[in-house]
Amino acid sequence: MDPCDSISHVLGNDGPVAQHLPGFAPREEQQHLAEAIFKTLENGEVLIGEAGTGTGKTFAYLVPAILSGQRIIISTGTRHLQDQLFYNDLPLVNRALSTGVSTCLLKGRANYLCKHRLQRAMRHPALLDERFQKHLRIIADWSRNTKYGDIAEVIGVPEDSMVWGFIVSNDEFCSKHEFEDLADCYIHKARKRAQESDIVVVNHHLLCADLALKEQGFGELLPSANGFVIDEAHQLPEIAAQFFGRKLSSRQLLDLARDTVGEQLHEAPDSRELRELAQELETGVRHFRLAFAIEPDRAPWISVRHQSSIERELERLTLLLGSLEEALADVAERGKGLESCHKRAQLHAETLKRFVDNEANFEYVHWYETYRNGFSLNMTPMTVAKPFQRAMKEMVSSWIFTSATLAVGGDFSHFRSQLGLEDAAELHVDSPFDYRHNALLYLPTDLPEPQHRDYTKRIIDMVKPVLNASGGRAFLLFTSYRAMHEAASLLEGQIDYPVLMQGQMPKRELIEAFQSVGNAVLLGTSSFWEGVDVRGEALSLVVIDKLPFGSPGDPVMSARIDHMKQGGGNPFFEYQVPQAAIALKQGVGRLIRDVTDRGVLVLCDPRIRSRHYGEVFITSLPPMPITRDLDEVVEFYRAERIAHRDESETAT
């Protein structure tokens, strides 16, 4: 039997997946993608595969990955998706196929408890506050029963609690464990399980950290594998840029200072100078932040490098960090904790030197970001294509890159160029959802250009009758926090539906509230454009305020644009439009999440009609009828109510 025939059978009407998953609906698109992935794994090739919303791409790669008989590493965009994949989807497919394939979940080191660091944290001077002591007691109670040491299991300690940085596994500290200590080390046990497993589930941050380590010749975090499946692959280029670059933040320096104080008390109590130097570094970090403008900012490093206040505080910070590094060198042999602090100080000093020297380097963008109480200095690669290709070629493996949003107007060139994927095969499978009958694209008329001062007000005036027609049940997606907050104030008291806004509560709780209310209007920005899955009648309208072009003031985007211009390219059409089209596809993907979903998409930005590049955005979207007439929108929702009423009467 052709292996692809068996793949199609597994995902077919009478296949084992259908037998184990009530309500499973076979899809030709899913089978087509699964067959292509299986052949790619068999032949050791590279595949770029876009799967429209509703294809079921998770099962489309899990089935061939399991049936391949190879060791496969599957990487997805976030830890939440990683947990969903490992705890829900993978066990279901594994049971259906009855193959006995071994699986493992592997996260980055900072997701695992270190029992040695927990013991030290209980006595750390920075954590003596009763609030932190309560958090530590909760973690200590949990630590007595946990099998895997994954801090995601902990309930009752906020994600932003300061204690996490003191109790999770730390590379420099934990790498110095004696051999007998490793039997009790969760990260060591997790990596050992990964070495022995057939399917290893990771996230893009861990994958990119591993590739960057290999690139630098510093070892590896992941086991070797025959194949890599990269889900949500559209996120990979930007995440890879973080790991192939360098960063130094106020948080890192303050953590170093505080850890030095803690370790000095444990391992060198007679070294008062060390404590004083650490405290001076804390002061230097705060003074360096004060040298910048008060309001948070994000700009090229060159724009502030030669300001007298920046130069003065940069020199001071460099001297303070250097003094601490020298003092740590003198006591590093007295304990693992101090040795860890010394290595961190060396690394931070090396990174800081690159900003002091400020040598022209066209491979990296040097930029800074300030927050209300902190800062970061960043070196981001102009492109990750070369280092990513070097990393890929070091590993003789198959590579599958898949997402619902990789192509722009059916063209994969933009994604290819970002990662240097010159020889990859391509596949595009459309969504099985009936957009032609279940969706409507509304392009309102009489809206001003986005730069108009009353643009958001005009959008809200336009959208109120649409909200009345839809009965609420809407996502209003904005490209900026400013516009979102302005819209919220304009809607206050103007509609008869509950208004929810990003930031009112954690994201998951906000989505649950939206679904439970049933007729709410939710306002969100970038984090609500993707990774949000609301099925059924609670969501029937998505409004997008502007085409999501990146900010021209963003230092990384600005530098990449200049770099492309100097190379004779056209950055607007080769970079800015494709990036915006992919982001728009993600936002649009919130509307139809199931075969029975119906809804209206409202694109407010008049440039989609008035500019010649607007067609690129339209052709990148699922095929749906287009209207500029509000009456057609009202009629769409009237027909939806009639259809729903008829279905209810038939059911009763």
C-alpha cells in the first residue's frame, strides 16, 4: 500500500482518528497537507505549507510525524500552544494510531524549578517581604509533589511575581551541579526524556535558543532529530532575530546585583566590598535610565549615543559593571553562586562594550528601548537568513514550515527570503470553510485617511449601526493602544452591549467573559489579532481599524528599510506590504473558526480601495463577497437570525 494511502485512511471517514474523536470531519485539504508532510519527512526535504483556517493542520502534521518512525521535533509559537499540543492533541492522535510512540514536552530552562535555588531563595534578603514569603511557601508545598517541576503547574503565584527569577533553573548556577545532584534536577530529567523520546514538543524560543547556541559553538539544548515541524511558522523570523542578536536590560543588571548580594551572604560573608559594589551597580542602572527622556521610547542607539548625559552615565555604568566583574573574579572559586554571577557579569560587560564602542556594523541594528522604570540595549540582526541557513545545514534533517499565514497573495517569496529557504517545496491548501456563503467583507465609504485627527471617532460613528445589526458579538481590533482607548471612551454609554477591553483582566479570562456574555464587544490590539479562538455565535463581527503596517519609527524596521534601499530594493513592496498582509490575515482569521460560523469583516482603512497596493491585501484574504452598502450588512444579519431560528425550530 502507498504510505500516502494509509495517511489518507487514518484521516478519512472510517479511519482511527474519526473513531477516537467524536465529531471529527474528514477534510481533503487536511489529507493533502498530511501526504505532502509525510513525503517531505521520508525524503529529507524542506516544505513550506500554508493551511487555511479550519484545515486541521495540527493533525495533518501529527499523523505523518508519528507514522514516519523518525525522531521529530515539533515547535510551536507559545508555551500555551505547546501545552495544548502536548496534553490534548498529541495524546489523542497517539491513542488513535496505537503506535506506542514515546513523547516528551521540553521547555526552556526558566520554566523548571531548581530545588537548590528554592532553598536559597527562602533566605534571600530581597525576598523577606511577607508577600514573597507566601509565594515561596506555595512553591515549596508544590515542590514536594511535582513530578516534572514545570512551574506552569503552580496555582496561586502571579506570573509577574519577583520570586520566579530566584527559584527557576539558571544556566550558570545549575550547570555546576555535582553529578549526584542531577538525579534531583528537573531540567536534566526533562532533557534526558527528550533524548529518549520519538516526538519532542518545544516552542520557537527554545528552538531558536538551540540554533543560536549551535551557531556560536556553545553546545545544544535539543536532541538531534530526523525532522523538524515548525507550526505557526510566520512567527519564527522575528523570534529568531531575538536569539541571533544580543540584549542587555536594566532587569538583567539589577538581577545580577541582587543575586551577587545574596550569594555573597552565603558564600563570601567576609567580602563586604562585593556587597557595596553590587549596590553601586544598582544605583548606576537607575541613573542610566534617568539620562533618557522620562516618557518610554524606542529608537536607534545612534540617536542618543552622543548626548552628554548618556555618555556620562554610560561611562559610569561601564566602570561600575567592570569593578563588580573584577571583584567577582576574585571570589568566584568560593561557590557556584558567585561563579555564576561572575560569568553573567563578564557577558553583560561584553555586550555593553559593543554599545560603548558603537562601531559601524551593517549586519546588526543597534537600538534602545526605555520603559517607565527600566531600559534595554539591543542588537538585532538585519536579517536572520544567513545564520538560520547555517544552522539548518548543520543538521541533516527534514524541515516543515506551516501556518495559516505564510503567503501574500498566494506568493511565498517574503517568507522564503526571511529565512533563506531557496530550495523549499511549496504547498497551499485553502480553508474548507464556506466563506462565500458564511462571510461578508464590508468596506465602508466616506471614511477619512487614517492620519485624520478624527479617524477613530469616524470609525466608531460608522460601526455603531453595524453593532446594532450584529447584536454586539464583536471584536474591534486596533493597531495602537491609543486608538483602542479612544474608541473605548467613544463607545461608553453609546451602545447597549457590554464593552470589554484588553488589559481589564488576563487575556484568557477576558475571552472567557466575552464568550459567556454572548453579546459583548471586545476591544483589543496586537495580541488579540492571533491565537484567539472563539467559535459559535458569541463572535459574528470583526472590525479592523487600519491596515497593520509596522511603525516607520520602529528602529529595527527603519534600519531594514534603509538597508534594502541601499541594496537597490523596494522595501515598501518587498517588506512592508507583505508584513502587513500577513498580520491582516491573522486578524481576519478570528472571524470564522468553525463550519457553522457566520460573520462580517469590516476593514475601515480606505487605502484598501484608494491605493494600488490594496489589491494585494484583498487577494491575500479568504474569498468572500464584498460590499460597500450598510444595508447589505443589515440584511446579512437578518438572514442569519432567520436561519438560526429555523435551525432551532427544526431541532425542537
